[in-house]
Amino acid sequence: YGIMIYQEQVMQIAQELAGYTLGGADLLRRAMGKKIKEEMDAQREDFIAGSVCKGVPEKKASDIFEQVAKFAGYGFNKSHAAAYAFISYQTAYLKANFPTEFIAASMTLDIHNTDKLNAFKQELDRINISLLEPDINKSKVVFSVELEKKEGQQIAAVRYALAAIKNVGQSAMESLVINRDNYGPFDDLQDLVTRLDSKIISKRQFENLVKAGALDQLTSNRRQLFEGTETIIRQGNVTQQERESDQIRLFGSEDLLSDEIHLPDVPDWEPMERLKEEFDAIGFYLSAHPLDNYTNVLKRLKIKKFVEIEKAKRQGLVALAGVIISKKDRLSQKGKRFSFLQLSDQSGIYEIIVFSELLAAKDHVLISGHTIFVKATAQFEGETIRITAHDVQSLEEMDTLEGAGLKIFVDEKETLPSLKRVLSSGGAGQGEVILVSRVNKLLEVEVRLPETYNVSNHLTQSVKSIPGIIDVIEI
């Protein structure tokens, strides 16, 4: 009774009604799928003969076979189409009405697939939902929804998952979150070390938490934490051993865990290095992208994001920019060297091909971590895009050639010697520099320096890292 909706039901009918073996029933299923008349005619004879042998009237056996054959024409296809359509409708409803929750759940489903996580980040950017950085006091093991204050309102955002950070391990992050949920947020680095189970969190895991920015709320200087990891882990080991052995020091148990952690006195990573370390720990650029520092030059060069070219299926000459993620050298059949470059821009990661002549001329530019400008040809082969480079330039050099200037907001006079040293390190150039100093709440004084400088993104980032510099604006 009813209609068949699964291929397995066809096989079951053939077995029970016509005496087919399991292998023979599978042959019947495949014959129906291929819809080859000769095979179906042969199967009809076997089916009817087998059914008659099991006491089924010949006409009834013939009618049942027709029903089975009819199922092969539309029943299986339509039953599956209906099921998938229902799931698609439910999914579309959730995405349209609960986009933050939907994407957070989708990211959890692909928690270890950084390519998909990056694609979800682009979707969040497109629909103006924030992806908040990992935070040891706020992140859960998986991706979660959190309210953030935005434009005076509480807006739902996605908080990055601790377990999505590379090489930290899900079970270790579960232990960390359980500790936080049971005993409250970690107050500072000392509190974290006191409560840290050093048997669960290793040196490598701790380093990746630092690089990803998960400990920024405890100590903002990531380099200091990173270089002090061995000290931190060692202190954690001592604390753990003392806790387990139940030793009590001379001044009582309260002093047992009070040793101050002495971290190396080093400045934080410069912004580009900070982003590189973050990329290593997360798999894509999260808090910012190196190309963000080249906004003006990208506009002047009319550079398109990779995703814009891909979606528009734009073929022919294109201008792109990106950070080199990896470079794989290959040899052609003629023995000539060529390379596949993986680049990252704000829209994702893509690949270009650089052939031998250009590779020989620009090999000094094609180094992992460098930002480059690419003139290339885009070709589509089905849904796949192939990008072949014709010219490659250092984006840093092109930015310098544009002759941009800087407006530097200075807070303290003591900053000036360091500022002069950093500006001079880039050499003479075409970029003007204006110093801005605030006299009081209502009055600012601008001083245009007589010299012009070789202003580049590297120089700009170096100036920003000087203590006492409030802000730096490209002019």
C-alpha cells in the first residue's frame, strides 16, 4: 500500500515478493536507475517468474513491477526533492530571521575548517554583524551569540570560539571554560596561572591563545606574553605541584600562590607582525587585514577584491592586491620554474600563477608575508577561476611612490626625539609631515616639518608604535 520513496524499498519488494537475492535486488535497483529498456525487460521476466513461484498471480506480479518501474521514473527523485526543499525552507527561514544564531551554529559545524570560517566571516561583514575576537573570559568552546554595544544599541554578534584556534584542542578549552564558569572570570594573568591546569594547557596551546588575542583582556602586550610563555607555564607547574602536595609555606596558605610573574620587558609586536601571528593561530585575518593600511593606494590603483572578480565572472585583465600566504615552486615539462602563490585580501584567500620570466625578475618580492600588487589575466574554466600574473610590484614600494604624507598627533614633547629618529630611518622622499599638538581642550597647533620623508606603510606603523603618539592619519 502507498508509494515507495526509498530505493531500499524496491530492493526489499524484490527480495520478499520475487525471491531475489540481495545482490540481484541491487542489480534491479541499478537497472531502474539507468532506465535501459533491454535491462528492464529482462528484469521484468525474472521478477514475474520469481513472484509466480512464490504464489503471486502473474497479472498481480506484472502490475507490481509496473508500479516499481514507475517509482524509478519519479518517486525517488520527487521524494528526495520534497525532503531537501523542506530543509532548504527551514534553513532559509532561520538565516532570514535569526542570522546571528544561524551563522554561529554553521561556524560551529565547520569549526576546524578555516576556509569555511573565513567565508562565514565575509558573510557576517556583508550583513553588518560583528565577529568578535576570541576572549578567554567571554568565548565559549564553540561559536556563540553575544550582545555588543553598537551605535548606542545592544546588537547581537558572534563571539569567536576558543576551540577554533589552531592547536589548542577542544578538551583543553572545555576544561578552561568549566573552570571559568565554576569560579568566575580570570581577573588577571596571576589569577589565570593560579587556576591553570598545566597538565591540560601546554606551552604550544598557551602560545596560540596569545597569538589569537584570547588573552588581550589580561595583558595587551602579546609579544611579552608570548616570550614569557615558558615562565608562565613553569609557574603554573609549580603552583599545580604545591596544590596537589598540599604544602603550606611559612606565611600561610594564602601566600602559597602569590609569587609575582616576571615577564620580559619588551615592546609589543608591530601591527603587521601582530596580524601575522594572529593569522598563524586563526587561519585567516580576524581583527584587521594588512591591506587595511593601504586603503588610499588601493583606491588610487582601482584594485578590486578577489571575490568581486569571482562573482562577476570577470575575464581578461584584472588588478589585484594581497598578502602572500604561501609560495609553491614547480618545474614545467621543459624544466622551467613557475610558482603558485596563495594570496589573501579582505575577501578571502585566492591563488595566482607566476611563470618563469616574471618569477626570475620578481623573486625578491615574492616572499611570504609581503603585500603585493598584481596585474593579471583572469580566465574561467567552468566554475573555477585561473589567474595568471603579468606583473608584480611591492605594494609597500608603490605606496611610497605615491608620495603620501602624514598628520601625526603628538601628546608629549619627549616623543619628538624618537619620532625624528623613526622618520629619518626611511630616508628622504616626497611625503610631507604635519605635527599636531593639543594646547588645551579647544586649541590645537599644527607644525609642518620643513623636510619631506619617504612615507610608507612600514614607516606609518613604526610611528604609531611610538609611546606618546595619539594618532597618525595619511594625507
